[in-house]
Amino acid sequence: MVQAAKYSTSKLAYYSISDAIATYYLYMKHIHGFIFALATIIPMTPDEVLRKGSGTLCELLLMVEAYNREIVFPNKYI
């Protein structure tokens, strides 16, 4: 990459742009719909869903289900 930055900047720019486009399409195909689907069943915004771990997301989903079935669950101790 250093050599390309020194001697072939247009080649490096082309590589960077193609990498960004490929990343965007992979995100749109495999992640975007899934994140918004999760955000519809878990009371969080899509960006919060992206930042949370799978354990937290599972816990929140269980809390939503418990609330829908009128099951009381204890508060989390900090």
C-alpha cells in the first residue's frame, strides 16, 4: 500500500473506492434488513442494536416477550 501511495495514487484510489462499494453492498445484502427487523421487535433504534452484544439483545427480547405475556421479571442489579 505504501508503494501504491507513493507511485500509483490513482490505482490506490480505485482500490479504496471499490472496497468501499463492496462493503456497502455486503452490508445492504446481509446486515441492513436484519438490523431493522431486530429493531422492530426489540424496543431500540437500529444504531443501538448494532452496538449491543448478542447477550444483551437476547435479554431485551426475553423482556419484551415477558412484558407481552404479563410476566413479572425482576430489575437488574447494578
